[in-house]
Amino acid sequence: KLASREFHPDDTVIEIKGVKIGGDELVVMGGPCAVESPEQIDEIARLVKASGAQVLRGGAFKPRTGPYSFQGIGVEGLVMMAEAGKKHGLLTITEVMTPEYVDVCAEYADILQVGTRNMQNFDLLRKLGTCGKPVLLKRGFSATYDEFLNAAEYILAGGNPNVMLCERGIRTFETYTRNTLDLAAIPVLKQLSHLPVISDPSHGTGRRELVVPMTKASVAAGADGLIIEMHTDPDNSMTGDGVQSLFPDQFANLLQDLEKLAPLC
Ligand code: PEP
Ligand code: MN
């Protein structure tokens, strides 16, 4: 299999505009759950950059559990985020939910994200095989490692070698946390695969106060990078993910701490 260590013994390093993901340095992706307005994403981009992170995250298309919840602002959000990324010198990552939107998302963002709910959307994965942009594939919240690696295989087999694996928490019997961040997934995936492994302690816990310790634990477990939600006004964010979003000063302090654990890109 293309994703396996046997096929490709050396770590895959994905280089995007000078940022190397999967090498010796940590990559940090930060930003809101959803792009809400030009002012919001511009201000958050400024803070993400000032903290030393390299990638701006933000969803324009949101995969909400219920159909009546805010669904994201769509293509306009892609434009706003691309502008903010360019202005502040950040790469950008955004979620794409359907094959039809792959081309427009690839036009505006540097990295395309596949959400947990779409990990086995095989038409989407096939389309991402030919999109020309790196893909961050999130683990399905009930997917085994084998199913996860097979999902990555669809993208690789389609001709795209630039895939990152993201552990974002799985469903367990525990209800205190939103998901259970499977820390063991990090070293297991590094053993089974050569692809970079990214941890998402925000969705992996669903609780702001757990994001800092689980970020540090992810780095200790061997993660190549982090994707972390940060918001300037989390209590009024347009998705429910404000409760797991760091405040800007927490995000900045966390990056300072991370530099002591591993060099940032
Ligand atoms: C997100 O990154 O905002 C998101 C919806 O993530 P997940 O697919 O892991 O729930
Ligand atoms: Mn979110």
C-alpha cells in the first residue's frame, strides 16, 4: 500500500511555500472553527502569525450535525480567508465537503481538509487525488487505523502524494469530553505509515482547558503538527466550538511553551 512504511520507509515531508510538514519541525495551524467576517478572520490571522504559527485554519463550509445549524458562509469565506492569509503571510487550510467544491477550495486554500464525517466519502477522496493541493485527512470518529489508512490510500492512489493524517478524537463511552483524543494513534500511525501525523486537541477534547495539556501530550507522542481552534470572542462564535477555542493569549503562550519542546517550522 502507498501509505505504508514498507512501501516508503522514509518520512514524507510536504513542503508548501517553504513550510515543511513532517520533517524535524512542528507545524501549528490555528484559527476559528468558522470564517465569520473579513474583520474576524483578519484579526485572528494577525494573532496566529504573531504567535509564531504557520497556517491559518477556518471553515467556510461547515459539516454541522443538524441541518438548522449555521452551515458556514461558503465561497465568500474562502475569499476572506485567502486574503487574510496572504496579508499576514500564513498558509491556509479549509474543509471541503463535496467533490463539486474541491476545485474552488483548491483555488483559494493551500491545504484542503477532509472532516471526520467525510473520512469515507470515497467520491470526495477520489476527487482529492487529482486536486493538486495537500490534503489533511481527519480520522472518522469511529474509524479504525486500518480504515483510516485505507481512506488515505484513496487519495494517494488517485495521484496525490501529499496527505497528512489527523487524529481528532474518537467516540467512546465517556461523555465528559466531546471525543476521546486517541494519543496512541500518533505513534501507531507513525509506525504504520510515512505520512505526517497532525493532532487536533480542540475537537479531540471539546474543552478549552484540555487543549493545552493534550497539545503537549501530542507533541510528546510524536505528532508532526497541531490544528488548534482559536477565537477572539469564543462566547459569541457562530458554531458551538467556542467552548473548545483558545483565547488569543492562551494560544500565544502555548506556542511559546511548544518551542521549548520542539523547534517550530
Ligand atoms: C473542524 O475542524 O472544525 C471540524 C468540523 O472538524 P471535525 O471534522 O474533526 O469534526
Ligand atoms: Mn470546529
